[in-house]
Amino acid sequence: MPISTAPYKRTYKHTKTRGNEGTVRCGKCGRLVPKWKTFVTYQGFRINDPTLRKQIDKKMLHLFSRKIRVCPKCARFYHIVDKSKSIKKSHMFK
């Protein structure tokens, strides 16, 4: 009698192989969270006033933005994600 096999093939969705998933620190609270659970936001400085932008020389101004990974709890608190949904808001700049 042959050994029965499962009717499906097991896949590892968050990692390529079985084992520990990569963890990341939350950019807001510092909690260790699996990387696949985090939400990516960009934090930085931006000048929105067009007259100011024309007056300031681009060589003298350094506008930086950095990528921050946020845990689901902080993403709800800081309104990065709608409550009870995992849909990102589109008002974030890229």
C-alpha cells in the first residue's frame, strides 16, 4: 500500500525556503516585526511652495527622503493604513 500524499503542494509565501523570516525594526516604535507584515513609508523634507523653490538654488538645497518600515499597529495609529483594512492611503509621496 503506497503512502498517501497531500492533494496540494506546500508553498512558502513569505520566504523562499522554510525557516525563520527576516525581521525588521519598526521605524516608529522600534518593535521587531516580520518584514512581510510591515508597511513602507517615506519620511523626509519637501518644499511645496513653488515661489520658494524657484528662489532657492537646487545645488544649495539637500532634500532627503528615507524609507521607513512601520508595523501594523503604528500604521493604523499614524493613518498610513485605513483601520481594519490593509489598503495603503495614496497620499504618501514617493
